[in-house]
Amino acid sequence: MLLYDTRYRSVTIQIVFLMLFMGAIAWLVDNTITNLAALNKNFSFDFLWESAGYDINQTLIEYDNQMSHGRAMFVGLLNTLLVAVLGCALATVVGVLAGMLRLSKNWLTARLLAVYVEVFRNIPTLLWILIFFAIMTEATPSPREFRGDDPAASMLLGDAVAISNRGVYIPAVEFARGLGTLNLHYFNISLNALAVIGVIALSFYANGRLLAHATRVQNATGVRPVTWWKSVLLLVTPLLVMLYALDAGLDYPALRGFNFGGGTHLRNSLIALTLGLGIYTGAFVAEIVRSGILAVSRGQSEAAAALGLKPNLTMRLVILPQALRIIIPPLISQYLNLTKNTSLALAVGYMDLRSTLGGITINQTGRELEGMMLLMLIYLIISLLISGAMNVYNSRIKLKER
């Protein structure tokens, strides 16, 4: 009956396959334990609390080589997230602009963007990262060329930015009045930075409420109130007041000895990795945006033109909001691919999660299994968070039927 009765056959087959799958997992675990025992190894994550003993060339939080492997792993994770965020932002901006310009009626503009898309997406990501890294290290001047009465190289933007073969140096914000730091045991958070971020977030929230109110007024009366000057005040004034209260200033980079000091140092490896991943992924995003725009009925743009909307307003208010419902699902995949491709950072010496936990830590401790399991788990969690956030956004903008 379990095999020949159609009411039970599917359940029987599923139970059999589930038992086979569980048996395969049990065999794999037993085989792993046996092999570890043969090598006189146990399964443990105690190595995360041992001293790392190696330096990391770029850190977003305090770190030295006497700290633990767990600390080094966390520093590498922050470096990975930094590249992922910068790369996704760059890919979005480049992709949206390129996707819209590919539909331009200007023949030259459309063809140039088509060349960009075809060239960048048909050459491996690693090669673009290496090309950008070579440009940053070989085609830029050394710090000593900025020295002397008649230097061969000069700083940009009023001696505020220096581009050299050791990286890019930009001004850093510093506060004369300090609010202290918040100690979270594993790392410290500047209360000054937290206050500035909080003010910015509240400004954007207040501006969103203002725009929502303007939309309600427009729906009720047919006339949208002027809000641009109110938006400017809400977005700019609180931030300026906070910066003035904290006596904020800029620390400019300057040539000190054989290298630049002061300001913020952006390493060539970080810049090359961000440009390589962002511009490469931007080529795919451009095609996604272009296909999403083309999927919107032509009657929508014709109706907008009949109402007197200009082409730029038609694109921003009519076409793109409808195209987003088509663009977002494949865009999620591109963000996930970019995040996982940050592991290519090893090729240019950028110390990310793959280089710290998946590289030096594993080599020093001999904990290959534990290290790789942690590495896969972290990448899985990051990917699920990105996918979940984008799915929430997609559910908010999707067409809702009544």
C-alpha cells in the first residue's frame, strides 16, 4: 500500500530519501571524527582565544599581534564588510547610470556604454582587480616625488588629497571636544561618531516624514507643497549644529619623513578591490536595470509625456518605480556574488576574512576543519542577511493588489 497507493507513495519516497540523507550525514560525521582521532586531533574552537602573533595592515578597530585569533578574525570580518558595502554602493551607482544611458537616443553614448558592459562582464573579476592594483601602484608617484621646492608631483584640492603608490591620503574628521567612548569589551565605539550618525539618521527620518506629509497633501488637494528648502534645512542644519558643538575640524595629510602622515590612509589594495568588484558588478547591474526599464510598458512613458512630465521626471517618477519590481530580485544575486568575491582580496594583499581566519590563522593553528566551517558559516550569515534585507525592501515596493 505504501508503494502502490498514490495517497501514500510520495510520503514513503520522501521518508526513504530523508533516512538515506541522515545516514550519509552520520557517516560523514563518524568518518571525520575517526580521521581526526587518527591524527591525534580533537574538534575544538579554543584556538580562537590563543595569541594570533601576526599583524594586519588595515584595521577598523584596535588590534595588535598579541591579541587573539578571534580578534584577528573579527578585524578581517570588518574589512570584508567594508569592501562589500563600498563595492555594492559603487556597483549600484555605476549600474543604474550605465543601464539608463544604454537606452539613450544618443548613438555614441549608447554604444560607449555597450562597450563598457561587454568588456567588463566578459573578463574575470580577478584580472580587473589586478589591473586596478597595478595602476594604483605603478602609475602613481612615490611620496618622495612630493618633496622639494619644485616637486614632480603635487597634492590635489588645495593640498588636501595625496595620491601615491602607497595609497590615497584624505583629510580625517577630528573633534576638539570629546564625548568619550563606549566600551563594548570586544571593541570601543566613539560617542562622537555615534552622536553624528544618530543626528544624520534622525534628519533623514524627519525628512521622510516631511515628504510623506507632502504626498498626503498632494493626494488630498492635487497640489504638492514646496518642500525642497525644508528638506535642506532638516538634512543640513542639525549636522552643522552637532559638528559645531563638538568643535569638529579636519586633519589634513602632510609629508612627514619618507611617507605621508595625518588624515585617513586608503590603501591601494582597498581601492583596487573596491573598483574591481564595483565596476565589474556594475556591468551586470546595468543589464539588469536596462531590462527592467524595457519591461515597463511604453504606454507608461507616453502617458507621462501626455501629462507634461519631462523625460527625467518620467524616468524618476514613473518608469524606475515600476522597473524596481523587476530589478530587485536579480540585483540581490549580484550583491551576494560581490560579497563572496571579496575573498579575492588575497591577490592584492588586502587582509580580509579569507586572509585572516581562512589563511594565516589556519596555517598557524592547524585547525583547518574548524576554520573552514567558521568561514563558511560567516559567509552564509552575511549572504542571508543581505538577501533578507533586500527581500524585505522588495516586498515593500512590489505591486499590491486590492
